[in-house]
Amino acid sequence: MKKPRLHRRKKHIFNKIDLTSNTQSDATNAAGEPLLPPKISKIIYDANDMQQCELSFADLAMFKPDADKKLWLNIHGVHDVDLIKKIGDIFHLHPLVVEDILNTEQRPKIDEFDDYIFLETRLFYYHQDSMSASSEQISMVLGHNFLLTFQERSTGAFEPIRERLRASRAQIRELGVDYLAYALLDSVVDRYFSVLEDVGEASEALEETLLLHPTNAELHSIHQLKHVSIELRRAVWPLREVINSLTRNEKGFFQPATMPYLRDVYDHTVNFIESLESIRDSLSGMMDIYMASVSQRVNLEVRALTVVAMLFMPATLIAGIFGMNFHEMPWLAEKNGFWWAIGLMATIALMMILIFWRRQWLSSKT
């Protein structure tokens, strides 16, 4: 086999992942969820038949791919190092590919070899209650007659694809495993649109609340949605380049009948990026609305304090004048001088209130 073309560094990072040990330092995955036992699902099919079964680690010792039928091997739980290494030995995967499968924090990428194509993407899930999103890494190895997929957890995200395989006379069974790889990529992109739709609905509801009565809770929600949009952007931009590389089909792993579908997925990815940028702009606008609302509330409070202070300024001035320590001052000897002073203070205050009212300073709507 010729030297593979790799689109990244070629240095092993065995200090991060030990390929000779099955021990796990953590009992949870990257999303903080408990690790589940690995599960291997095998589907072999052709245009006339489809068989599905579960494999154990012991079954892999005598497992041999059937060259006459198409194979889809899906592995849930990539934390089992021995299992992934065993599958790598069976299908002659490059050690760097095995390493990348085990490292579940990779960005979407593609590596092309003579005998197979290796690509990675991320599958997103939106959590409406917390306005957050989680993701799992999906690794695919596409050969001439087999497809390997590796997932962190068993979520049923690809169950619709299995249902299509179970249907007799389905197009997905008549075409090769390259079409199956397209179908899986298409489901990943569809999941992105589903998450984006949820984010869009949440942002619309949030915008209505902001216009009525913005609070710190809305500010937190804006930050949550912006974080989701950033995570989506980090995943989709490199995925677009991955799919674009697949559409060039330099190694010939995709049949001509599959190429229009791949280009359609690429178009969907471009449309998704445009929609995502629109929502990101909307969230930035909502942040501006929130800051403007907070600034307006502060201005109203300062104006209220200013009005109160101005009402007391004439009274303070009058009291200060008549409180000066002089023996001879007008009106000090008046019998009703105190009430005249109070009346003068009240009259000036009423005149100022009238002026404030005419200028609409006493209304919170201006």
C-alpha cells in the first residue's frame, strides 16, 4: 500500500491515548455521561437480502468480511481501546486513524488512503430546557465494499437509515456502501438543521421577552444560544470542506450515481451556514437590545433622582437664606413668616412639577 495522504500532523500522541491499555481514567465521556458497554452492530446486505446481528468482542476473533455482500459495522462506545484496535487490525487501518477514532475531541476532517477514506464529523443534540447543545463524534471508514462507523453513545440517530435498509427494494440496498455513507452524512446535516430550527424558535421567543421586560435571565439565555451557535459553526465549517473533498471523488470510492446526492448535501451545508450566520446576527442584535434596555432603565432611574433633587433645591436655597446668622433680615420678625416660606417652597415645587410634566419628564415612556 502506498503512503497515505494525511491532512494533518503525523506525530503520534500516545501520551494522550494508550493503544495498549483498556483501562479508562474517567467513568464518563466528553459530555459527562456515564460510559456504557461497547456495542457492535453488523449489517450485511445486497439488493435482495439484509441481515442484522450483534457481535461480541470474542466474535471479532473469527470475523471475516464477505466480499460478495456490502457490510456496515457500527460501533457504539469508542472508549474500549482493545476493541477499536482489534477492528483496526481486521480492516488494516492506519495507526493514526485508530488514534483519531479514540480521540473524540477532533474537528471534522478527512484522510484519504488507497484502500479507504476516513472522515470525522459531529452529531449535535439540542436541550431545550437548558438552551444548550451536546455533540458526539462520528467517525467513518469507507472502503470499496464496507463502511465502519464509530459513535460515542447509542442514541438511535441512525435508526431511520436502518429502517430504510430493512425495506425491500430500497434504493439504499441497490446502490453501494458509498450511498450508505452519503445517507449517514445527510442525516448528520439534517440533525444540524433540526438543532438550528430549535435555536431559531428559542431566539424568537427570547426576542419577544426582551422587548417586554428584559432581565438577567434573558441575558443568560442569549449567552447560551450564542454558545450553541458558536459550537455549530465550529463543526459545520470544516464539515463543508470535508463534503467538498468527497464531491471531487479523487480516489473513486463514490459511484457516479451517488455524486449528485453528495453535491446536494454540500448545498445543504452551505445553506445551513447562511442560516446560522443569520441567527448569529439576530442574537447579536438581541444583545444590543438588552444593553439598550438596561441603559434606558438606568437613565429613567437617574432622571427620577434628578427630578427629586431639583424639587428640593429651591426649598434648600430658601431655608439656607433664612438660616443665615444676621441680626437684621427681612421677614424674620413676621408673625406668619414660616408659613410664607413654606408656601413659597410649595409654589416653586408645583411650578417645577408643571414644567417637568409639560416636558414629559414624569413619564417612563419617554
